[in-house]
Amino acid sequence: MLILLPPSETKRPGGDGAPWPKTTPAFGSLRRLRTQVVRALVELSADADTAMRVLKLSERQRGDVAANATLRTSPTMPAVDRYTGVLFDALDAGSLDVAAREWLGAHVAIQSAPFGPIGALDEIPAYRLAAGTSVPGLPPLRRLWADAAGAAIAASEPSFVLDLRSEAYVALGPVPAGVPQAYVRVVTESDGGVVRALNHFNKHAKGDLVRALAQAHPEVASLADLIAWGRAHDWSFRDAGDGVVELVV
């Protein structure tokens, strides 16, 4: 199974890994596009005021432009530790044991805007770039990434893809139709049977789920396997059809 996560706008600073691209991220076929996006982002950030306008940042976020300007020289850390925010705080990868972290490295990828999909343990620098940003000198990120990222995901030959990304990041790397997959929708169900999608708790539930999977490191090769695992571990999944699985919380 391959689990696809969205990134987070907020990130932990620092790191002690080698500067990018001396690290060797997963999905190596994307190296040329990664280099292209990083170069454009570094060039944009040479003019802080212009970068802040393009990236839609406030004055208090000026430090994010400085991070972009040093993308190729700043230290790195594993992506799953770099990202913060509701989902990653719930996942709390830093507190997992070695076996659970190794499971994350083998089964989890994070869809980023500058690097495309990256492995959970791939080391990346701090940066600021959202999926919908138009970077001067680049085509729209959706057009730049979609086909190549989707092909890279398919080439990794996952038995089953569990897609926990937001729609904006799904668009940067749609999983090809021939790959067994399910898109996760987090819902709650009232006593009257009314099903309602969740927002904030959507992210928290996804982080909790990935943490539980990393700790259990099950063999999941299909949606049926996932539903069976959930039934045995107090996770309620429901096949909603059309490639969607509902996580009921």
C-alpha cells in the first residue's frame, strides 16, 4: 500500500541533513522538474518584495522568502518531520519507534508543490510554495506536475493507493486510473443516520489513522484489506463507491 498525504503550509525550521539535492528522494524520475521548480523559486526569492506579492505572504512571513532563497544550501530533515499543522501534529512521527518510522518511509508519500511526491523520510529543506501559486517562469504547477507525478506514482507499482490528499494536491499528481486506489473522505454520522463531512477534524483523523497504521504496519493490498483491518482495530471504513472510502469518526 502507498498512502498519499498533503503537505502543510507550516513547517519546522532547521535540520541537520545535507542540502538538497544531495539527498536522494523517492520518485527519481521527477528530478528534472524538481530542479526546474527550485531554480524558479530561488530566482523569484532574490527579490523579497516581489516574492511576497507572488506568494501572497504578509510582512511577518518575510522569513519564508529567505527560506526559499536558500533552498539549495539550507539543511534538510525528513519530510514527515518538516511539516507541522493539524495532520502532522496528530501523526507525531517524531515519537514513533524505529519500526514505525521505517514503515512510514516504505508506505507514505507527501505531495509537495516544489518537489512533487516525496517519501515520508526523504530529507527536504524548509520552503514556502502552495499548490495554486503561479511562479514566474513556470507553467501552472498543476500542468507542470500532473502527468509526470502521476506516472511516477504508477511506476512505483503500489498494490493499492490510499489517497488522503486535499483536492488541490490531488490535482498535482492524479493517480492513474489503472492503479487500485481509494480517496478518503472523513465523515461523521448522527444518530439519525445523517452523514456530514468534517473539516478541522478531517486532518486530525487522517493523522491519527496514519499513525495507527505505522504502529500496526499491516499488510494492506486492497480496499477490502483496509476495511478488514479497520474492523479489527476500531476504525470504521465504508466503501462509498466511485473510488471513495469514508472514514467514519
